[in-house]
Amino acid sequence: MDIAANINSIRQLRNPGLGLGLRSKHFNHILEQRPAVDWFEVISENFMDSGGRPRHVLRQIAEHYPVVMHGVSLSIGSTDPLNKGYLKKLKALAAEVQPLWVSDHLCWTGVNGLNTHDLLPVVLNEESLQHICARINEAQDYMERPMVFENPSTYLTFKQSTIAEWDFLRYMTEETGCGLLLDVNNVYVSSFNNDFDPVHYIQQLPHQQVVQMHIAGHQHCGDYIIDTHDRKVVQDVWKLFNLAWQLTGGVATLLEWDNHIPEFDDYHAELLKARQYMDALAMDQLTGTETKQPYEPGIAVSNPVDFLVHSMEL
Amino acid sequence: MNGYTGLIDDYTMEKEALSYTDLQQWMQGMILRQGVEPGSKIAGHTIMDVVNASGRLSAMRHLDIYRGSYIARLRECMRNQFHTLAHALEAPLFEAFADDYLATYPSQSYTLNNLGERFPAFLEETRPDAGLALKETWPDFMIELAKFEYAISMIFDEAADGDTIMADEATPDEQLKLAPVLHLFHHSYPVCKYYLDHAQKKEPELPFPEESHCAVVRQHYKLGLFVVNRAQYHFLGLLQSRSSLAAAMESTGAQFQINMAGTIWEEWRKHFIGSGFFVRG
């Protein structure tokens, strides 16, 4: 696929506004109330194999709202071959729901045919960059559309990494024309865990290739942070969102909430706070982002996935 | 502080660098292996050889975040998929089985909906009375329950024609056709009743052996679970194998010594239509 054409396609994507993740808990509310949400992001894997209610609900929602497909299993960074069966189903779902775009993560989920169901960190060097760009091109050719990749939350870095993550993402866009999904909360979480400056990270990204942002809550465990998606967004992340909004010129923004999911109206209200953080803030309001948050030692699970298992109705 | 600390300059080539492939094998191995310690090695590389320490955490603690999340995350998914079994086994035993299962059969699927696919077989393989002449009965119940719960999760999402019209009292017998999503189960324990009691938060006790039959039907994308008797199970099974209604009634009547032409069929018909077993053919 033509890289320049991909870049052009990504830059022409429209900003649909403020969106929410589609969760089964809210299916009935959305179908019955048709709330005034700009768009919904759906987890591709929740629907691509479904012949039951999830797919039936998605068809109805896609008739009334713009939809974006967000995946967790493409495993673009893995050294296993791309899963063609998975890609086939992903493409079929995209053909059915006509998403604004299809996204996944800069990560790998397993090797040797196994799947850890985690978004594992990629070693960032020339070898991995070449490998991943080739796979992005392969996936984009198969999907017949440019794809969008998200920076994951990370909890370690490798000694063999030689490229900063923001540069790696930029090289990815240059070599493949793919778009970026900037997860602002992930930048914050990773920066705390791995000792880098989140403001610098966001400043260094290729802003014209950013088509979407994620915001979310996290759990601060004292000497590390876990990306739990189970609570409100902290002030420091809103500040980073503000910076990213200014630098990108404003792109589609989605609030992730995957555990302890609140009632729909509370979820929506938290999303709408984003409107308060779209105007320019002074730089002194953006620096010193590490403020005191309550620490919650104990078990916190990164990338919670139990919401990916269908909740059945008897 | 504008860059990753310790990434570019501090990597000393004390050991031969792992290839990209080997590094992923190394990390997955470290996540899946039980009992990893700071000195543990895979491919000759310790955690400190591969992972950076940060200002707050050692390399081991960085890796432990992935290791701890892996098992906690999948254990929770197993609990969601087998919530009734988890109740029956009680949390500590269920977790022990789930952890051993995940260690023995790590997921090979991109979808978590298949995570528990081999769990019933694993319970059979690892039943505590394996090899003993005198078998305990409770593992049989647990294995039947595990199979049933997994089957239900598959039925919930199976593909089927959504354009069917439900039968009603006025539908003539000759137009009655089994619902496209209807599955029959035969158990040596009252598995369906136990499942329903748990769903209704009745805190059911472990049951004694007792042959039971049930039908699971999906109507308007919702599941209905119904205990049926042996004769009904036989009758519905014949319809599933494409027997005509008349042939199924004749066979059932003969085998169970009942007069299907009388009030029995009227009662069954009403019950089956009310339960969503029939659509209009």
C-alpha cells in the first residue's frame, strides 16, 4: 500500500468528538435511551466471533452512532506470524460495521502460538522497528485501510532498547503511514514507571498522525502505577490531555472504563469533563505534573480483560 | 529528564544480545514460569541482564508487575466463565485448579471466550481420586458442571438465523419447528437445577447423584434453562434429529408407555411453546 496515500487518508479522518467504550452493561440503556454520545469505540474481539447478542446489539448501535473498532489481539509486535484467521474476521467485522478506523496496540501478546492476553512491551530498536513496520504494512494491505496504533502502558523497559518510544512511534508512521492513538493516561503511567518526562513524550510525537486520544483512570500503588481503567481521570492526566489537545489541534477522544464500570450517565459525565480541558493552559500549569494521589497498595491488574468475557443474560 | 534513563547509553554488552525472537521467548518464559527469582535464567539471561531497574523499582519488581497481572487477569476470566463451579468448589480450591489449568494449558486463542475450553478435560485428568479404586462422587459433579457452564457460554454466542418467528398457541402442530438455538443435556447430577439455584442466589448445597435432563434455548438473544423429564428429553432429541412430530410422539409414547395423543401432548405443547422451544416452520 502507498505510504503517502495512507498518511493522506489518516490526516483526512474527521474528528467525531467525544466517545465512550461500548460495554455490555450499557447495551440496554443505549438501545432504549439513545444517549447523545458522539461515537462509540468497540473492542473488536468482543464482536468478531459473536453470533449472538453482542453482534446483534452492535449492528443496531452502528446504525445510529459512528463506531471505531479497537483491538487487543493483533499482536503486531510478536515474532509469531500474523494470525490470518484473526485478520479475516477483523476485516469481516469492519465490512459489517463500517468503523471510522481500526486500531490496536504497539505490543505483542504472546509467541509460540500462546496468548498471555496482556499488552506486552516491545523492545525498541532497529530490529524490532523493521519487523513491526513490515507487519503493519502486511496488516494494512490485508485490511485495505491504514490502521491506527496505540502506545501501551508499560511496566518495564529493556536494556536492549535503543530508541525512545516517541521516536519509535514516529518512525512507524513514517514507514507505514499508519495513524496513532495517543493514550494520554498510558503516557502518564509509563512515564512514572519508567522515569521519563510525559510532557516531552507528547511534544515529540508526530501530531498530524494522531487521530484519537484515550483518557482513563489508573491505580497509584506508591512506587508504581497500574493502568486499571477503573476510576475517574486524575488531574495530571487531564493536564496532559490539554497539552495533547493543543498540539494535535483536537482529535477524537475516548474515555476508557473497563472495571467497576459505573452507570452510563456517570460514565458519560466523566467523559464530558474533557470539554473543560480543551482551551490552552499556560506552560506553568502543565509542568510539575506529579501531584500527590492516594496510594493503594495491593493487587491491581494491568489491562483488565474480564470485561472481554461475555456477560450472559438468562 | 527528557528521555528514558538507562536505555541508550547504559546497555553494556556483557552478554550477547538476545535476538528479537529470543527476547520475546525469554519474557514469555519469565511470565509463565512459576517460582521465578532474581537469579532465574532463561537462555542464560537473568532478569537484570534484560530488564532495566528504574528509580523506584528493581528489574525484578518491574517484571513482577507483568507476572502478577498475568495470573490475576486470567484467573478472573476463569471465575467469570465458571462462576457456578467457583461457587461449588469454593474460592481457594477453584483458584488452585484454575492456576494449575492455566499453567498446564496456557491460552492459545486470541479470544478469552475460549479460555476455559479445556478446563473440564483438565478437571477429569487431575481429579484427586485418579488412580484410586474407590472413586469419590463430587469430582463427577464438578466435571459435569464445568462442561455445562462452558457449553452455556458457547450457546449464548453461537450463530443462528435471527429471523425466526416464535410459535404460539395458535400455531398448528404441523408448523411447529424446534428453535434454531436449542441444546439438550443429560447429566448424572441435577446440574441445571444447581446452576439455576446459584443464578437465583439460593446458595445451593452440593447435590447427590440423580439423573437429570435439561434444555437450553436462546430466545431473543437471551438464554432459557429448563429442567425436562426423560421422556421430554427423548422426544426433543428425536425432533433435533429431524424426526417428524408424529414419529417423535409415537416413539416417545411407545418407549415410555404414555399416551401422547391425549392431555400429555397438550401439556407439553403448552409448556414447550411458552418456553420458546418452538418456532413456526
